[in-house]
Amino acid sequence: MRDREAQTSTILGLARDEFLRRGILSLLAAHPYLWLFPLAVVEGPLVAMVAGSMVSLGLVSWPLAYPLVVAADLVGDTAFYVLGRFGHRPRVRRALGRLGVKSSSLDRLEALFRKRGARVLVGGKLTHFAGAPVLAAAGLARVGYGRFLL
């Protein structure tokens, strides 16, 4: 009896996942530009690859998709920078702690920014898992916004 319930639960779960997948894909197909921006704010590099695939399939126009995704990625990066730069330090540290960043690691990261700001920033952007903490640490270390963008 339990095996049958587990099997039914698995089938329903797969059906739900397929329904969501198709629903999201059909929404993206109907309004691709509307959805590219907010998705790229949250997950820029992944959405950039999806947008590239959509361009190759002829679903979106390259001259529109490229600046849209780049602008959205900058908005997302800037949000983490602003969190670090203008946020209340204890709150920022707690928020980053929830993301798994220890206070001691953040102190080392701030010190690294003061010595090798550009290298740390590029390294953080190239490694997916370190992106958010590095961007927030740039703000905490008071890296200038112009330098941050470069």
C-alpha cells in the first residue's frame, strides 16, 4: 500500500514539475523581454546564457536582449554593492551571515579589497558562489562606485 502511495506521489510531483516547466517556458515565449530583465537581476549569468539560446533560436532579437541582460545584471550587482555601502553594518553582516559568510571572512575580504580591489572584484564575479559576498564587501570597503563598475 505504501509503495503505491509513494509511486502516486512521485507521478504527481513529476506532473506538477512538467506543468510548471511548460508554463514558465510558454510565458517566456509569449513575453520574452518582459521576463528577461527581472530574471537577469536575480541570476544574471544564467539568464545571459538562456538569452543567448533564445537569440540563436530566433525567439528574441540580439540588439534588444544583450543590453537588457547587461543592464539587469548591473542592477543586481549594484543592489549588493548598495547593501554593503549604505546598509547598517551589523544588519549587512547578519544578512551576509544568512548567506553563509562568516564575519571573519568578511573582514579578510574587506582587507583584500583595500589592497587588491580590482582583482578581488573580478575573481568574485568569475566564481559564481562568491559573487554576492564580494559585491557586498566592495560596498563595505567603501570602493568607489565608478571603480566598482569597471
